[in-house]
Amino acid sequence: MGRLQDKVAIITGGNSGIGRAIANRFGREGAFVYVVGRREADLADTVAEIGSRAMAIQADVTNLEELSKVYSQIAADGRKLDVVVANAGQVENRPITEADADHFDRIFNLNVRGAFFTVQKLLPLLTESASVIMVSSSLNVRGDAGLSVYNASKAAVRSLVKTFAIELMPRGVRVNTLSPGPVDTPIIESVTTTPKEAAAFREWAASQVPMGRMGQPQEVAAAALFLASDDSSFSTGTEIRVDGGHAELWAPK
């Protein structure tokens, strides 16, 4: 028996990186997993990895009509949700002088608005002991040049968790923050142009972490499993960092 045996989970941004690792781990632990994302091919690959206990739903969480369709699909399947992982997000580096309104809106629409309405739209489907996990970042307490908008968006997610936890407590629903640090995912290739540049980025990112390395998606998935399972039954409104000390400690030189 897995730690999520016969539970039903949904992961937004579940078609790549950290979300994909979480979806795979939940599937191995016995959950039926709804994998939500924008890219059809990646969704199909993720579901194929998990097997028959997974279903893809192609949707953009910044679009409220598409979120309503996600709700309708699960309701039509006759399922309730035991676990919600609001993971969809993006990062862009822009100094203050170059951060225009489009940049600001793009980051906040996905990282904050998308996370908020993902939870709100799915509330009628939550079981009485459901676990909601909102993915933030170790940067939610840091000041980093070029990341003012992104860091603020992840701090906003952390703030939402506090209020959600209080409001949903009478229903028995737990809400917690999961904050990864620098994690080695394929997104690095998408923000660099050559293998050499990607390798240099990974080396730099590892140098910023006190433990001296980047995290792996599977390590974040292990923490998500704890928050999703009954092992965290007395945890709500709190935060788990999987960051090698990135948020709170100085990296050794």
C-alpha cells in the first residue's frame, strides 16, 4: 500500500520539471493523478510515465474558463480531490528599469492569480481532510537583483497560504507552502542558448546554495508527498523549504 493509496490528486504545471516529478511520485504511491498543463505532448508523456492511474487535462490556469473546465472534467468523472498541488509558475529576470507592465502582469497572472483561482475553483471538489499544497520558492524571503517581480509573486503565494489555511480549517482542509530552491530541471535549457551556457548556469546556481549543489525534482516531490499524506495531518499554514539552505543561510565561499 502506498502512502496515497486510492487518493485523488491534481497537479498544475504537472507536465514538466518539479510538477512532473510530483505527479510521478504520487502515482507510485497509489494516487489517481490529474495532470494539468498547457503543452499537450508533454502531458501525454507524463501520463504515459504514470500509467492508467493518471489523466491529462490541457488547460491554462490563468484562464478562468479553462479552470472551470478542469473542475467540470473531474466532477463528471465522479471524483473528489484529496490533494491539490498548485504548482504552475514561471520565472523571468528583469531589472526594475526594464520591468514593464506586461512583464509584471505575466508573472503575477500565472504565479499568483493562477494559484489563487486554481484553489478557489476546485474547492467544491475537496474532501473534508484534503491537503492543498501551494508551490512558492526559496526566493520568497530574499532580495535578488533582477527578480523583484518574481520574488514578490512567490511571497504573495506564501501569504495566500496563511489566509487559506485559516479559512479552510473548519472544513478540515490543510494548506501549506512548498518552497524549492535552485532545482535542476529542463527549464534551464529553455532559458539558455547552448549546452555550455546551461552548464555555466548550473555551476553558478550550485554556488549560491550553502550545500554546494542544485536540488533534484525528486527531492521536492518527496517533501510534497509528506504534505499530501496523513503524515502531515497536524501541519497547516506552514512552509517546507527544499533549498539546501538557500533562503536562510549564506553559501560558503
